[in-house]
Amino acid sequence: MTLSDEIFRALVKDIMSGVAKPGDRLDEPSISRKFNVSRTPIREALRRLSGAGLVEITPRRGVTVAQINVEQLNDMFEALAEFEGLCARLSAVRMTNLEKRRLEILNARNHSRIAEGDTDLVALNNDFHELIYQGSHNVSIASATRNFRQRLAPFRSLQFVPGHTEYSFHQHDAIVVAIMNTDAERACNAMRDHVIGAGLQVIDYFSRASEIAPVKSDRSGAKMPAEPAVHADLGHRK
């Protein structure tokens, strides 16, 4: 992990936990003193935060913590669910027997590592999804899915909360079974449900944090925030 990675993760943690609140300035000298590093890795970390929509960079105000646009966050998780579902669908019919076996072994190993107290849940989860991207045998679709996933990375870590972590990983079982049985439709649906569930977990967090009480149902029947009370660009509107 580079210095920039460490600073990025630390700042993401501060923003997600509310230590750094919307509107707070993130000035380079203070961050430099805190981490005892030069400004180069700090600037790189801040650019990544800006790309994820977690900070706003303006000429006169500098870098400030952004408000979170719940509606756009919902749109991006919806898009990710479709891309991930497509990867799972293709993997079910295109993965070789060896690739399917590797996925099955990795899934079982992840369960064991969680039971043993492994705390690097994001890495375990990424390893699982990466095998499915590769198994789709479509470079363009896999690349687009990774890009969406990378952009949502800071938010997806919120899905691993006490009481939900085991459930999230057990959802992988249904995906693996469908792929092993070459059931493309079931694999797609299981993956989409899994990603949408993770998205709802994240959106619920920000909805409660922003005191957004009313909810409405989208076209799929999932409960979503009725009106976004916060505004920052996390994706381009359709």
C-alpha cells in the first residue's frame, strides 16, 4: 500500500464516520502534519476522493467535504447491480470447470477466514467478485464493471457492519451454486439482489445520517429515499 492509499483510506474513514463533516475544509498543510508526509501523496489522495464525490475542490475554498447525493448514489448502485448481474450471467455459461472450481474453493475459504476473525472483508469480497469478472470472458464488460465498483468502493465498505457481514457473504453461496449449475438466469438474479442489498445498506446509512424519513418504492419495488436532502455529484444523471 502506498502513502497515497493510506491517506485516502484514512480520510474515507473520517468522512464515512462523520469525523470530517460536510463543509469541513481538508487543507494540505494540516494533513501533511498529521501523516508526516509531503504534499504529493496528499494531492493524489484528494483527487481520488474528488473522483468518488466525497470532496469538492473549488478555486477559492480549496478542498471541502461534500454532501452526499443519495439519489445519485442509488442510481450508481442500480447500474453496478446490472453490470455485476451480467458478469454473473456470462460466467455461468462461459467459465471453465477449473474456473468454477476455483470460485467454489475461494468462497469456502472466505467463510473460513471470516469465522477465524479475518477483518479484511473488503479484500475478501473483491477477490470473489474479481473471479466472476474474469469468468465472464468479456474484457469490455469486466472493465466497465470494475470502474463502477472502484468508484463506489468508499461506500461499499459500509455494507460490512455487525450483524450484516455474515449475511452479505452468505449471499455469495447462491451465486456460486447458480454458476456451478450453469444457471445463467439464477446467477444474474442472485448477483443483482446481492449488490442491490449492499446498496440499500449504504443508502440507509446516509438516509438516517441525513434524517431522511420518507421512503418510496422504485420500479423494482425496493424502498428508496423519497427526496435527497444532500447534494454532491457522485455520477452523471441520465
